[in-house]
Amino acid sequence: MEKAKVLETIKAAGEPINAGKVAELSGLDRKVVDKAMKQLKEEGEIVSPKRCYWTAK
């Protein structure tokens, strides 16, 4: 559930954003966001165009 919300938040941003901004926009706890983003990275759902910033693939 959190993973889907994190991915949706990243897509909705329309530009690369960092985990702190994802947490702020989604209303989720930062630790939850970090865990979900780790899973999304491993699955290839998000990519990093620049250090510490992520966007949906």
C-alpha cells in the first residue's frame, strides 16, 4: 500500500524529487518512504537522474 502511494507521489510530482519531499507530499513517515523507495529501486520502478533525486521510470 505504501509502495503504491510513494510511486504515485513520485509520478504526480512531474519532476525528480527526493525522499524528504515524497514524505512531505504523501503524508507518510520518512522511514516508510525510505523502505518503499528501496523496494521500488530494486524492482526498477524508479530511477535516479541525479544524486538523491528520483523519478518514475
